[in-house]
Amino acid sequence: MRVRRCLALAFSVAVAVGAAVPAAAAEPAWRLVPIPQSKATSNLWDVAAVDTRNAWAVGFEGYDPDQQYTTGEPMMLRWNGIRWYRTSLPVVQGRVSFQRVAASSAKDVWVTGAPWSPDGNVTLVWRYNAGTWTEVPYPPGATPGTLSIRDLSVVDGRAWLVGHHGNAPVFHEWTGSSWQEHQPPAECVTGGGFVNFCIINAVKAFASDDVWAAGNGMWNGYSGPLLFHWNGTAWRTVQTGLNQQQLTMQALDGTSSRDMWAVGDGGGMGSGNVVLRGDGTTWQTVSGLNTPATRSVAVGANGVPWVVGQFPQASFSSHGPAGWTTTPAPAPPGSFGTNYNAIAAVPGTNRMIAVGYADLPGTNPLRLQAVIADYAFR
């Protein structure tokens, strides 16, 4: 009792004489962050971070909706630990939209991009190595066609491009000197009179012999979302136990192969979603997320996943012991709303960075403005 009275008296005296009283710890929150002004219409498609002082966001700006067959100009922003600023761009021919960015260090950054082509998709690849951007020739994507590259991941100087070519999945690896195409799992290959297909939407590389991919597929006896794993020698299909469900995995992330999260949705074919958590061997469904479109996920150092939702409004959802918590995504004052395309965790921290666009008010046709939000202490 005497100790309590002494503490109370000390507190009262401190307040009376104006001494500082420790404030309650601040809570992290989602906030818009200042970025350099961009030319409308602008949009940031992807973001990557390697530490607290190095992150990149890529997309396009200067797209004119009245000029239907253009992509605008490439846009790239870099974070230096204090602010976002415009950084040097790769040398590009014509108007190009940057689409994906990945990095293994501040000196090893990869970007994919594409110009508009009336004859089909085109994929260009650049690498930032020790201060210089260099185009990495990507022959499979240089010719317009049906090859669609959906995601990019980098580890130990090796880059992975995944997507699909018609109904066939695509797994391309930069080995350090050339691109190598790896054969898909047997289930994804047409045979037996049944038209098989597999589509790959996302890839996450932890090591040269530990790479995960996500998408969906169909063959005789199976139709639904899929995961794939590369062990350094071959790709194998990891079935999720979700047969005959019209869902596709859209993104995956984790602190390691032993603690991963994968998210998916109807892919435009329905309003459902799916969230899986895996330990590298088994996967379990995590229910309760009420977001019909789940396009991106990032996992902080504490193992907490954040999922980007798109409908009925942009949102960020995290999962903890009490289940899912959903927060409306920040939007600029006066805008009609926001759409976030991608989210990334800053390694070694619980900070998150999300990129996308906001609908600008009072514009006809509708114009978009690139935005960046982060989840951090202030």
C-alpha cells in the first residue's frame, strides 16, 4: 500500500510541475504518402522493397483516354528512407508501361514493361545492376503474341517470369547469362484427348531451389486453384483441396517457405475468395475474409498477412488471433475512391507499402492519379 501511495504522489507532483509524462504508444495506421506530381492519367502497378531505405514503385503516366491505343509513358519512383522521388529510367523505345518490379538488393532490381501492340502481348525486361539500367533481351516476349507474363520474382541474381502462353503455363528463369524455360508439371500438359490448361498468376522465389507459383488449372478430374513448387530440378503441382471451385490463386508471399500465405478469388468469374496458409508441406484454408476480389498479399516480419481488397471499396485486411480485421483504404480528399494494385512488405519490419490509383473528381473522361499508401508508425 505504501508503494502505491508513493507512486501516486510522484505522478501528481510530476503533473503539477509540468514534468513530461510518457505518452501511450502510437498505433501504426494506413496513410497516403506524398509522391512527386504525375501526369494524369497515371497508375502504379507494382511495388518492391528490400529494406527501410530502398523501395521502387512502377507504372505509367500521361495516358490519354482519347488516344485508345497507347500506354502512356513509363513511371518509376524510388524511396530513400525519407521520401519518394523520381529516379533514373531504363532506356525505352516508344511509349511503354512498366508492369512489374522485383529486387533482391538495392543493386539488383528488375522491371518488366510493355508497349501497346495491335498484334498481341509484348514483354520487355530491364535490370538495374550497380547503378546502371540495362535491357535484358527476352526473346520469347519480344515478338507480339499470346504469351502473357503475369509476375516477376528475383533471388540470388536469378529472375523468374511466369504467366501463360495460350493454355500452357510459362516458367522462365534467368540463370545469370540466359533465359531457361522449364517444363510444367505433367498435369498441365494436354493429353488423353482432354484439353488441359494451367494459368500462372504469381511467383515468389526464396532460393534458386525453392520457388512457389500460384494460379489455377483444369484437367480430367480436377478444376480449381493451384499452387506449384520448384525444387531446383522440376516443377510439381500442389493441389489445394479445392477441386471443382471456380477460383484462381492471384498472389502469394511469406517470410520463408515455411510460413506462406496465398490468396485468390473468382478471377472475374465469380464473387468468392480463397485464402491459404502453408508451412511448405501442408496448406490450410483460412476463412472469414469478406472481400470478393483479393489481388495481392504481403507478409510482415511478424508473420501477419495484409490482403488488398477491391470491392465494394478498396480495403486492406490483416489476420490475427481474433481473425480478420478490414480497414478502408485511404483515398485523396474529394476523389471518387481508390484502387490498389499491389502491396509489399519492407523486409525485417511490419511496414507495408501499397500502390495504385485514385479517381480524380471533375474530369471527363475520367482521369486517374497514381497513389501510394503505407502502414507504419508516424
